[in-house]
Amino acid sequence: MGNNSTNTTVLDLLFRAANSNPFKTYCKSAHHEFTYQQFITACIKLSNNIAGKNINNKRIGIFLPNSILFLISYFAVLISGNRPALLNYLLPDIALRKLIDNLEPSLLISDTALLKSKSIIVKIEDYVGLGESSIDETDFRCESTGVGAILFSGGTTGIPKQINHSHKCIISMVDRMEWGWPTTLNEKWLVVAPFTHIYGFLTGVTNPLLKSGTVFIPDAFDPKLIVEKLSSEEITVFGGGPPAIYQALLSVEKFDKNQIPHLRVCPGGGAPFPVAVHKMWKEKTGIPIYEGYGMTEIAPISVNTVENGTKLGSAGKAVPDTVIEIVDIETGREVLKFGEIGEIRVKGPHMMLEYEGNSNETKTTVRDGFIYTGDIGVLDSKGFLSITDRKKDVIFVKGFNVFPREIEEQLMSQSNIASVCVVGKQDDRSGETPVAFITLKTNVDISIIKKYCEDTMLPYKIPSEFIVVEKLPLTPAKKVDRVALKERLV
């Protein structure tokens, strides 16, 4: 695999691409366009600003939407010798401040003031028309063992778990993404997944650099606009992600292969794809979706590929140097045979080592050198992995893991709510959607509860329904019977 040198860093990817094609467009939006050389100049300007704060090897939060500014900020933090922490731009204020308090960044880069004296407010206009700095990567070296990105995975305590991915780990991810979805020189990418999500980070930030690609960043996800840009920008790689994205494009009037003449690579992941979506996309576009599987802790894990085979309804075969095993759900120690259903555990050179500052969660997730995914699945005799369910009742919404307990704890903080149980309901567009069953202490307008959720939760975590019941059903063990509640929804 081409970039698995122990000394390669994410900055190396950028500088190699820039040195090979300095005057080629690297990133583009509806309003601005930067060549590789112009982009390097912008990064150096912001890194000098950061250096003026006299901090080194510290956590710097980046709170920006998908944008050229996000890319500039990410690489500027690396150039300045610090560690970029990628904060979800959709986080509501209360949840964001809770995460920032836990992270304790030395600096925050955003388009709005959040930490007052610790903030750098960035505007794209400050980085347009700067001229072109010479590119000398030797001036900006970092260690492959150093932190290349801090990402966050959903947690059961209401605070996302912090994952420090080293440059070495990220490069291993990049190589395996390229193995699964091979690209050629001069690809043009369009990515809609958040750059703060592992899939969006790899397809939008790192992997385009491998072959000096161009990244087009849409202002928002508007299916009609995306279809238009796939054509007008001559997009060759569409970082679609979960099935909901592909379904949205399929719903655009008169959408067919004539509107996407240049498209050739369509990765899929983030949620299991219904076979019907695969067939509809192939029928309309003539291009297959190659589905894969991964998580913030290790990605990708498996991929359907041209060379190694595909199987509809599966997440493909293990990527290189990666072990996938199915173990018994009760103890996680017995490796099951082909065709037997159990918990999926994986290990590989691109796996995380720990959750920063969270030893209990680390011990639960990382055992015997494996990451226990919490997903339920099965391997067939040819090595194809199929995901059948979610352990611990995790709800899968638009490619994101949603932990019921996190929502339940938020709701229980409201004085009018006596008890609550959140379960997943099947949804044709998002895969699943959270539904909250609640019992009340006193009468309260449901709109007030919903407004509270909108103020404190990410949009995809907000329950689509709030169902008031007299009491929650219990199992013989006196635990809330989630199965009964799910059956009620059906």
C-alpha cells in the first residue's frame, strides 16, 4: 500500500500534492476557488496567527461547517505544531459548551466568538488574493506518531468520547480507503458528509490529496443542487455515504445517467443499504454503489470491491491487514463459525488506541487487542460481512450512532418527566429515527419538551415522536421492555 511509511503524515499528503500540481485547483465552493499553492499560502497565514498565541502541541478546536475555511483551519493547526479537534458544527449551544468544557482547548477557530479571549474568528475574505507562497515542506515537519486529528464518537454519558488519531493511523485509513475505492489522477470530488465525521474527514479532507484531486464543497445538502453540481463540476467521485443521501438524489425529477456523465466512483457506508436502493441507483445511473463499513474508532473495516467481489446486502470483505471476527454476545470470547450471528470485533493497524481520559469506556471497547464494535453481524464462508442489528439498542440515524441513554438522560433532566424510554423506529429515508415513550409527573405541552430537545441536542438525535403513556412496560427482570415498545410502533 502506497503511503504506509511509518514517517508519512497528513501534512506530507498536502505538500506532495501541492508540489506536484501547485497551480491546479484544490478546493472550490460556489463563491471561491483555491489552487494548491494559494491554499498553502492561506494555511501559512493562519498558522502564523496561531503561532502568535505562543502555544505548541496543544488542542485547538475547529468549529466550522464544511467549507474552504475548515480545510484551511485544519491544515493551519497542523502546520503550527498543534492538535486539531474537529467539533460538529450542528451541535446546539448548550451541548457545544459542555463538550468544550470537557475538551479544554487552548484555542478555538470559528466564524463566531465562543471562547472570547481564546477565539480566532476566521472569514474567507481574509484568505482570498494573498498571492502564492513558495512550498517548502521541510519547514513544517511533524511526527507520524503525533496527533493528526481529534474526532469524537457518541457516548452514553451525554459527552462524546474523544479519539486522538495519530498521523500514522490516519495514513493507514487513507490507504485502506484507496484500496476499497481506487481513484486515478485528477479526480474531482463532491462530499456531503460532515468533515467532522470520520467518513467525511477521509473523503473530503485527506483522500483527495493522494492524487492531487479537486474538492467541490456545496453550501448545503440540496438534492437538486447536488445533482446539478455533479454535472457542472464534472464530478468523478461522489462521497455520498449513507443510503438516505442516495435516496434523496434518486427522488430528484428526471435524475439519470445523462445528468452525471463524469461520475464513476460512488462509495456507500454509514448505514446498511437496502438492496432496493442498490438496484435503483444502478438502474438510474449505470454505476454501482460499493458499500463499506467503518466507525470513528477504525475505518474502513470492510468494503465491497471490484477486485475482491461484491455481495448485495453485505458490507464487503475485510480491508488489508484487518481481522474481523464474530464472537458470542454474552462474553465476547468465543469466536463463532461462518453463518453464526454475534457481536463484530475487529483489529487492524488503523484502529484507535483509547478514548482520551476515559479508561472505563476504553476497557469496554478495546479488549484483547480488538475493538468491540457493539454491532451484531455475520460472516459468510467467503468473508463477506453482513450487519444484522445494533447491540445495546443503538439507533442508526442517517449514518450516525444514536445512543438512547443519552437522549433519555437529557429528557429526564426535565422536571415534568417521570420516566422515559427511547427506541428506534424504521424509517425509509434515515434508516431509523428515535421515538421517545414518556410518562409525566404533571401535564405539559409536548411542544415544550420538543423545544428543549431542539436547544440541547444534535438534529438527528431529536425524537421524531413523543408518545405519552401511563406506564412503561417491564420485563420479568423489572427492566423496561424495549422490545414491547418497538412492537407497539410496528
